[in-house]
Amino acid sequence: MANYQSIEHDVLIIGAGGAGIRAAIEAAEMGANVGLICKSLLGKAHTVMAEGGMAAALGNVESKDNWQVHFRDTMRGGKMLNNWRMAQLHAQEAPDRANELEAYGAVFDRTPDGRILQRNFGGHLYPRLAHVGDRTGLEMIRTLQDKAVHTKGLEVHMECTIYKLLVNDGRVCGAIGYWRQTGEFVVFKAKAVVIATGGIGKSFKVTSNSWEYTGDGHAMAYLAGADLIDMEFVQFHPTGMMWPLSVKGILVTEGVRGEGGVLRNNKGERFMFKYVPEQFKKDYADTEDEARRWLDGDKTARRPPELLTRDVVARAINAEVKAGRGTPHGGAYLDIAAARSPDYIKRKLPSMYHQFKELAQVDITKEAMEVGPTTHYIMGGVRVNPETAESTVPGIFAAGEAAGGMHGANRLGGNSLSDLLVFGRRAGMGAANYAKNLKTSPALNQADIDATLKEMTAPLDRVSGENPYTIAQDLQETMQTHVGIIREEAEMKEGLEKVLKLKERASRAQSSGTRAYNPGWNQALDLRAMLTCSEAIARAAIERKESRGGHTRNDYPDYDKDLSKVNFLIKKTTAGEMGIRKEPLPQMPAELQELFKGESNATSQS
Amino acid sequence: MQPAKAETGTISRLMRVFRGDQKRSELKEFTINQHPGMVVLDAIHQIQAEQAGDLACRWNCKAGKCGSCSAEINGRPRLMCMTRMGDFAPGETITVRPMKTFPVIKDLVTDVSWNYEINKKIKPFTPKPKNADGTWRMQQYEVDRVQEFRKCIECFLCQDVCHVLRDHDKKSEFGGPRFFVRAASLEMHPLDTADRVPMIKESLGVGLCNITKCCTEVCPENITITDNAIIPLKERVVSRYFDPLAALWQKISGLPKQPRGGA
């Protein structure tokens, strides 16, 4: 049997993006001994790729803004399927978290009177996103990183992959994984574990996500017995790069549209005016002239339709391409050059300017970009208690993209960075309190550890088998084709069959070399989580026989009245199968329901 | 290197990639299919998927935002994700090596942990009290210059190219360009009150930099490292320790730091 190192913490945080680091800071400040695990080096997590900003109703640019408006925007964007309490806590606490980040040293762009500047974004009624040009995520991660390394009781473990949560007597007792650099195994004994592992984008072919997004946390929590919620809802961001092929899917920030960028088809038509859903018509401009006046600061004008929610814009681009009005590489044109001066563009969107210049040889201060939908974010995740972020398994907590419920059927841009901080903090607090109140420390199960070590070395022990990279590519192709942006029953069922076959192939994955920094072996081990998440997405998507938010079905193009009242939950059955069940939405209190008077969430969505 | 041209079609390309660790290593040849628009990181991924599954490299965002895929490409420190294959002449062999300044772990992956140790030594952000209305006010022009420093993606290419570290291996006496940028981002932060000048002189050893500007040249974020970060820090050290008038002023006024805005 392979050797392993043993490390003990009160609270183990898996994932060092915004949510994980914020959780670690909170738990450590509460006196817990905290281990923070990074799959990459510290500061490289996916949060660095967030561009546009962090939504918080600070009211610095528009004093009419407040948490109620933010809450309403969030619920409307999520097509009313959000956990109302999470959305409320998020809207209420986001301003404090933004100010706190400034106190940690973040340097946001400023208003003329010296406060934190806020920009417009899709689905947000008022300018709400605190930002730093188009590199807000980098600012957040660097600020948190520097805060964390100076926080006592917080130990950072870099380039460590966690493979499995260890559960004994129905509660968590630790986790097992390996150091990427050496391939040596490590067992963490912990009273509480926070899952902050981000998303699942690597299960799709066209994605804005990095290699780390293999759904580890979703899968580990599920395998440990936790509920997953809303897994059918995957966000396809409307604007990913289209060309060259090698950069297809890389994110083009919504900030481009927030700063005045417009979408056109190959006929030069500004097509978004045709796609404004009934529910949103009163808030969006219906002529180019009105949209232009809004951009120039006319407060009587309504917002341009490019600032509709991501699900709506992604479907619109898709429809234009299908109708033969796409760009040469199958997308839409996004033009900021016509709206803003080159200096302004370079100042407010510097990374976009460089990204297009260097990777596509396009000067966005002069030419339009070609953009199209890219797999970006999963709304679904580990089901948590809104107050404590605890999952349905005692001692397992989750925050950020790995947690579900907050965003419902569709997430608004800018609500992720704020979610990371609001619920990262709550998860850290929840985990530290749980650890403190634990009367007896759970013991590790040696047989479980031994079996897991064997499972992890298997791909290297096989003398022949399947190439793990090929299996991953086949999975990405399958999910893209069968459970992608536009879905259909028969297609998805075929997709699910393929995923199940790929599971069998994955059990024969074989890697060469040693365990030391071996991406082939790492890929072989990542397949389990990628396949588990893919299966969950496919199963939930088949069950939701309607179109809503990020989930669009050709065979059921409208909202379904009954399905507007339920979430789908996924849980491992005692037989080890993936079980799925419906559960009614938690009841929103009357005073919050007041905010939606006269609105219906059961009408057609497009 | 040739200027970028519009690329058409797939071509075959010879690559030489560093394989091995500190004990044993070689430059291994791989022939890859180069598609239009491809970057060096794509070529490395192709090799991993088809020819050498255990070829080690770091990467994350593939969009020049995370600073993970630093390497030396035909001798030049660059991000693999932002280096287009089409920028090299069709017949030219592309050689990829790990950063030389840091110990190799395996293949293209180096041990950069020293950088994280240096960072811990830098006194953290120490803000002045908030205004009566509970906010801090800063003008955009006041934050412009620290925002430049905060663009740093920690790719450590500046550390790799810096001859004080690369050729003279003065890691015990010198912090390197990255941490002058970091120190400058704190020192010039309009809200910060901590004094880092002694540390910049002693443990970061700013005096060892002789302003060859190699760091500025390789920075993928185009941070003007030497002119905007290092030289102003050198000036702060000089006026604190070597300028008699400033020393006198400091004694009389009791102010430990240079006035804000002064470089």
C-alpha cells in the first residue's frame, strides 16, 4: 500500500478562489486552525478571470439603488427559482463585503467624488458593479491572497488535488488527495470541510473555464451523500471569442456591453431589440436612439437591450446564427469602437484590447469582435443552508460556484464575485462554529483510506487501457452536442447514454510515467468528477420539461407553471445510483413578495 | 522572429521541449500540427494529448490573466498562452524551456516557492482611519499609478530575466522586480500608512538593481517596472538614508515617510 502524509486542521478549505480564501480568512479569524488547499499555485484560481466587476448596491452612482432592488434583479434574473433567502442575504451583505475588500487594500476605480465607481451590467437596473477596469477578479484574488498570508492560523497548501471527502458515521472527518508536484498522497484530518472548488466547465468543449473546472467539489459532495440542486442550469455566456479556433470560448467581458458595446448580425442589424422578453419590456429601450441617449446619461431613456440577462442574449445570438445571419465563424459582431473613443476603450477594457490584439489580431478600438456563446458557469451546486452554508451532510460546507441555490435558473453578471465574498465568509463562519461545537472529533476510517489510495494509483498500474485525454475530449464533445445551449429530450437521452458509456471507458483509463507532476495521470483521476457532474446535468435537464433561464429546450420552449415552483435535487441512492427528486421552492415571506407585485414567472420566457 | 501574418491551413512544425528534472534532462523533439491562430500552449497540450501524456506544464486561464504558463520560448521569457505559433517563420524550430532562474521540478514546471516567501516579508496594507462618513475618498488620478502595479499577474517572468537573480543568484539578498512592484503598490497606495523603506533597502535590497530594464521589457502586462516602481523606491531609500537635507527634515518634522505623492 502506498504511503501517505497526515495533516490535521480544524477546518479544511478546498479551493482557493474568492470563496475559499474568504472562508479561510473568516474561519482563521474566529480562532480555527485552517488549511487552505489550492489545486494550482495561490493566486491563480479561476477568480482571476472574472473581469466585469462585483455587484453591490452601494448606491455610489445611482442613489436610488438599495438591497431590495438588487434582490429583485437577482430573482428576476434567476427566473424566480433562486433560494430567496440566499438572494436576500447576498443583496444585503454585498456592500459590506465590497467595502471590506477596500479595507483589505483593493483599489477600485473611483467616482468623481472619490468613492467606489460602479458600472452597468446585464440585468442590473442601476450601475452596480464595483470594478477595476476589466480585471476585477485579479484585484479580488490578489487582495484576499495578501490578506490570507498575513492571517494567523491559516496554512496554505499549494498544488494539491483533493480526490475524496472522508465521511464516517454520517459526518465528515477529512479528505484525501495528492501533491501535484511529487504525486505523494496526503490525508487531511478535519472537523469541517468547506467546498469552494468552483465549476464544471471542462465537461464542455467550448468554455471560458480553465483545466481546474472539473467539478471536483460537486462530485465529492455528491459521493459523500450530499444533495445537489439545480444542476440543469448551466450558463452559456453570450460573448466568448469565436476565432481563431484555439481561443474559441475565451471570455469577452459583459463589461464591453456595459460600456456601450452593441451586437449586430451580418446584415448590420442591431438585433437585440427583437428579443426583449415581455417581462422586461418596460425597462429596455426600443429604438437605437433611445439606447444611445441612455449611454449618454439621459435618465429618462431606458437601457439598451444588449444589457438583458445572459440567457436571453445567448439565445438571441444563437437564433441569429441559426437564421443564417451569423458572422463568418458563426457568431455575432460586438462593436465598442462605434460607441467609445480608443482612449476610453483602452482604459476601461485593457485586457479585452490586448486579448483581441494579441490572440486574434483584431483592434477593438477600430473593428468589431466576433463573439458567440461559451460555457461559463453552473448555477447548480451543493445544496446549502443559506445562513451557515452547510450542506445536507454534517460538517461539509460549500460556497461560491460549487454551491447551488443563490442564482436560480440564471446568474446575473457581477453576482458571482459578490456571492464568493458573502457566502465564502458565511461558510468560513459556519465551518468554524461547527468545528468549535463538535463534542467528539470524528475518527478516520482506515479501510476507506486504503481503498481510495488503490483507486488513485489504478491508472498508473494498468499496463494498457484508454488515453484519458481522449476520454475527456469525447465527454466534452458529448456534452456540447447533446446537453448544450439548446436541448431536446431525445438528444439528451442519447447524451446520457454516452456519458454512462464513457464512465465505463474511464474505469480503464491508463497513464504512463510516475506520479510526479503527471498531467496524464491527473486527467485520468479528474474524469470521475467530470463524468459525475455531466451525468447530474443531463439527468436534471431531461427532467425539467420547460425552458427557463440557462436551460432552453426546443421541445418545451415555454415556462411551465408547475415547474416554476420546484427545484430538482440529486442525491446518491442507497444502491449507489443517481437519484433525482422534485422539491417545492421555499416560501418567500410576504414583504419580499411585495417587490414582485403584478409579475408572473409562469409566462413565456422569450 | 517574423512579423505576424494571416495564417492559412495547417502546417507541420518541429518543437524541442525540455524534459526531465534536476538530475537528468534533455531537449526532446516533437512534430506537431500547427493550426491557424494556435499558441505555444496549444502545441504543448497537443503533445500531452497525443505523444507524451506526462509532459508537465502549468497553465490555468489560457488568456494571459493568471500568469501560470511562463517559459522560455526560443530563449525569450514569455507566457505560452500569449505566444502565437504563427509569429515564428514556418521552418523555424520552436524550443520551449522552463524558466532558468528557478529550480526545475519537472519538464516546464519550476519551483517558484521562493517568491511566496519574499511576499510574506512585505508589511501588509495598513490603512489610515476612515472619514467621518465611514468611507475613504480617493481620486482616480491618485489611484492610477498603484492600479498599474496591481495589474501584475505574478508570472515571475521579470524575476526570471533579472540578472541579479538569474546570473548572480542573489535570492537571499534581493527581492526582485516583482516585489518592488508589490512594495510600490503599497507604498504609493493613498490610504496606506506603513513604512517599508527600511525593508526595501535591507531585505529587498533595491540597491542591487542597476536599472537594465530587462524586467520591463518582458512584462506581459506592460507594467513600467523600472521607471515607475523601482526608481521611485530607490529615490525613497536615497532620500531617507543618504540625503542630508531630507534626514534633517525628517528629524525636525518627525515624519517617518516621504510626503504623499513625492517619489
